[in-house]
Amino acid sequence: MKEAIKKIIEQEAFAIKNIPVGDGFIRAIDLIYQNVHEKKGKLVASGMGKAGQIALNIATTFSSTGTPAIFLHPSDSQHGDLGVIQENDVLLLISNSGKTREIIELVELAGNLRPGLPVIVISSNPEGKLAKNADAFIYTGNPKEVCPLGLSPTTSTTVMTVIGDALVVSLMGKIGFTAEDYAKRHHGGYLGDKSRLQAKQVAPSQPSPKGKE
């Protein structure tokens, strides 16, 4: 059993190491920066099922690190929640297949509400309708799932999470996000205490670098 578990971890690690790092990453980072930090919009992340859970995680991590973001459930968007999308927002859509009906419909509905709304897509299907209509496309590398049936989202969601982390950390660097900034957004718990301590340690020696937010 230990050997089997070790093999699963190795397969997932291999998939992460082989995520293609193309221009889609740079384009996505630029779109988020321009729309959220320069034009004062927000990031609207969405996905269906397991991909939606990854989108929610990415949105909350962005928000806690200086880039305002929300999660919009694609089904709820068809029952009034689409109204949360405003001018200068940017969509971040996750679909492993690139064919998810609810996500494709969300692109169309959001475009009707806010023409010209930029769309970032994370998917394993560069030939899908979502990828073809994206302003920035990030390819997962289409890794094989470690699920023995090849059905349950496992490796694909791991890769999606890492791609989200790469975007978040890149934006943190671009805006000069500091421990002091983090403490203002995350007051409670261990991380709140830790961020305030780090901010105090930096303050006496040098001014905290401030980027645009």
C-alpha cells in the first residue's frame, strides 16, 4: 500500500513539473493587473463541480493577497447572480474538458451583459470552444488522472490548483504585496498574528514596498 501511495504522489508531482508555462500565463497576469488594479474591477472565477471548488479556492486566495475576487457559480449565474459582474471585471473560467455546458453559457451570458469582458480559461483542451474564445488560455498539459477509472478529477484538479497558485503569487510580486497588506485583510487566527508580527519586524528597518492595488 505504501508503494502504491508513493506512486500516486510521484504521478501527481510529474504532472505539476510538466505544466506548460506559455504566454497564456503572462497574458492572464496582465489582464488581471490591468482590470483589477488599474481599472478597479474584480476577478470573477467560475467552474462547475470539482473545477468550481478550485475556482473558489483561487478566488479567496486572490482576495486575501490584494486582488479582489469572487466566485460565481455558473448555474446560479442564470438565476440572477450574473448581476454581480460589473464593468472592468475579468472572468477566470476553469473547465478540464473545455466543453462544460454551464461555463460556455456563462461566457455568452456575461458577454451579453458586459460586452468586451475579458476571459481567462484554464483547461486541458486547447481546441475547445472555451479556449478558442479566451483572451488568455492556460493549458494544464492534460495530465492523466491517477483515479484508476480515469474518471474522477484528481491529477487535473491538482494541476489547476498549482496554476492558480502561480497566478496569485505572480500578482503578489507585481503589486508589491507585503505582510502589512496581508494583515489588514486577514486579522484572525494564526496567519493574522504571523502577518502582523512580520509587518512589525519589517517596519523599523525599512519602509514596506507599496505597489498599486
